[in-house]
Amino acid sequence: MSNLAVLPIIIPLLAGIVAVFFAKKTMAVRIFAQVLTLLNLAVSIGIAFYVIQYGTVTLETGGWAAPYGIILVADPLAIFLVLTTNIIATASVFYAPNSLTHKQEQFYFYTFYFLLISGVSGAFLTGDLFNLFVFFEVLLMASYGLIVLGGEKIQLRESLKYVLLNLFSSMLFVTAIAFLYSVTGTVNMAQLAERIQEVEQTGILTTIGILLFFVFATKGAIFPLYFWMPKSYIVPNSVVSALFGALLTKVGIYSIVRTFTLIFIHNPEVTHELFLWLAALTMIFGVIGALSTNNVKLIIVYNIIPAVGFMLMGIGLFNHDGLAGSVYYLLQDIIIKACLFLMVGALIYVTGTSNLKKMKGLIHHFPLLGWMFFIGGLVLAGIPPFSGFIGKLLLLQGAIQEGRYVIVIIGLLTSLLILLSIMRIFTRGFWGERTELDTGNIQPKRVRGLIIPAFGLLSVCVVLGIGAEWFIPHIETITNQLLDPEIYIDSVLKE
């Protein structure tokens, strides 16, 4: 069964290569992409059930035993993130034909899409830092192709900023790995966790850890390193924005979770204290951005930032409830962010604008979309009984246990402001008197094709909230493994 751990990486990688050869045959490549995505989802579900039942799956590629070869580790955290990634991929691949033009589809959208999913899955499953860097580059190269899809001037301008910043952070990433290797003699995460306990140069290790955090914070859009993200995420097509907003920043957060619960745990009074301060500032500045604009897509983009702050808060607390809250919030936020981007794409299609001031009374024309936005806002803000509430409740409990009352107040205030920012779309865009809408260019079949994938993701969020008792035991398992690095070390090194 361990050989199956590579399939969530290999299936989309090969599918992306094959899609190149018939990219111009729109209908054929659509069906191919949808079938392969469903296959990858089924494989991910199968591996997840196996991991739940039998524990962590470790694959030593090429027959080279850890820590010498390329190691893939499908532990509960990694495989649940891979499964969530494939849920997003499934919704996106069925949404894409209704959102993209034929020209955009034919310009290798499905190839870049598959490479992105492969890179993200690889980043979650890899067991060593250098291959984390490699998978980061795979997903970034795919994102470079997706961000310019359409070739508009504003896309090219924003892509230049996006590429340059990521090139700099990638250079910093590989430099930090080289420093870490020079001190410990390994890049395998499990062996790093062992050797760092034996190294007496704690100051150097803390410096390397903060350097790596800087890299991950740039990719995760943590204050003050989020400045590149808002404009870069609104210029692509909505389906691309959904993939970016749901997945890319979360890979950065996952990397922080993995490295600072497994490797850099020797000096938490410096590193984790820094995380708490940055978490608070990330929440505050992110929600201010969401309240400052009337661009509906930009409102959703800015709301990515305070969510990242909540996740970082749990890592900084580094107790059971805090980490459990971060993990739960991370999983549900991937889904709700993708859902909101898909709904915004539908909203922009039916109105022909992203300016909230030009929308009014849309609930009379599209009641399902309107009430989906309303529920999505409640999920995003963490209103009970929805999934966002479960993660935030755990986070706030963890903060109270540590006596961190200031960040509790900031978290509660941020949640209220998040609700205000997203409800502006509902109250201004959907609520109000019925207005005439130019329906000449609106195709009902296309509208349904935009709404149904978003409805599916919203349903998953509702289940994650209402059925929390089904998922909490698995979150507890993940949290216990994060708090006990020996579990991960033993599963990889088999000591």
C-alpha cells in the first residue's frame, strides 16, 4: 500500500503532460481533465481511509531507505490536506468550462492546473526539506502560467511582481536549506528533528529557522509580507483565483506547521512568541483591507490574510487546543475560500462587473446564489454551527489557557469585521429592491455550471460544521502527532 502514496503526485503530473498533446481539442481535454481529477480524488480518499485505519504510510522511492532516498510521508495531516486539495480540484475542473473562454482553455489551462495540483500534493507529502523546495517550484511554475492566462496587460504587470518576489523567496529558501545542511548534515525532516536535539549551536539554528519562516511567511501572505498578494490574485480568471486563494498560501502555512512542530522546537520563547505578534498584526491589517474596497473579488482576497493570521496564532500558542484549532481551521478554510471565489466568479458573470456599488437586488434574480453567499459569510466569520466556528473556538480556548487575552480580543473583533466585510456583498449586492438586469448575454446553463460546484463546496463546509463530532477525533490524532515529534520520526526512520 505504501507505493500508493505517490499516486496523488504522479496522476496529475502525467495528466498534465498528456493534456499538452490535445490542448486544442476543447471538449476532449475537458472530459479527460474531469475523469482524471475524479480518479485522483478517489485515490486520495482511498489512501486517507487506509491512513486512518492503519497509520502513517511512508514510501522510500527507488528502494533507498530513509534518510538517504526521496521519502514521501502520508501521515494524517498530509493526507487530509491532499484530500482537501483534490476536493477543490474537482470543483474547479467542473467550474472551469463555464468560467474560461475557449481560447483560455486551449492555452494549456488544464496542463498548468494539473501541474499545480501535483506540486501542492507533493509539498504536503514530501519528507525532506529539499524536495519541499522542489515541489514549491513545481507549483510556482504552474501558477506563473495560470496567472497570465488571457494575456491582458494588467495580468502581465502583476505577474512580473509575482514572479520576481517568488524568485527571491525561492533563492532564500534554498540558501536556508544549505545552511541547515551544513550544520546538521541532512535535509530529511525526521533526521533533522533528531540531529537538531544534539546540536549545541541553538543560536545558529534559531536564525536558520527564522530565515525559513521568512520564506514560508512570504508564500503564506503573513504580515508584513502579504503586500504582493491582493492584486496578483484578482487579475486571473475566477477559477484560477479560487485555486490560488485556496491552496497557495496554505502550502506556506503547512510548511510552518511541519517545520516548527517537528524541527525548530528548541527555542519557542523566540520563534513562537514572534508568531503570536505577527498573527495579531496579520488579522488586523487583513480585515482592514477587506473593509477598504468595493471590489467583490478583492474583498475575498483580503479575507485570505486574517484567516492566515488565525492559523499562525495556533502555531504560536503551541498547545493542544491551539494546534487543533489551526489544523481544523486550515482544512475548512481551504474549502470555504475556494467556494467564495467560485461564487464571486458567478456574481461577476451575471452582473458584468466586480464593483459592489453597481449591484443591487440580485437575490430576486438569483436567490440560490444570494443565500449561498449569506451562508458562506457565516462560515467565513465563524458563526455557529458552521465549520469556521469550530476552528476559532479551539483557537480561542488555546489562547485563554495560555493567558493570551489580548489576542483573544483581537480574534473576536477580527471575526466580527470579517462578517461585516462579507455581508456587505450580501446586503448591497443581493438585498434591496428588485432591479432590472440585462439578461441578454446571460446563459442560464452557464450560470448553473458556475453555481453547482460552489454549492458542492459549501455543502462540505456545512457538513464540517454540523458533523464536527465525526471529524474532531481525526483532528485530535493529528494534533497529538504534532505535539509528539517522535511519532513522525519513528514512522519515517522506523527505529
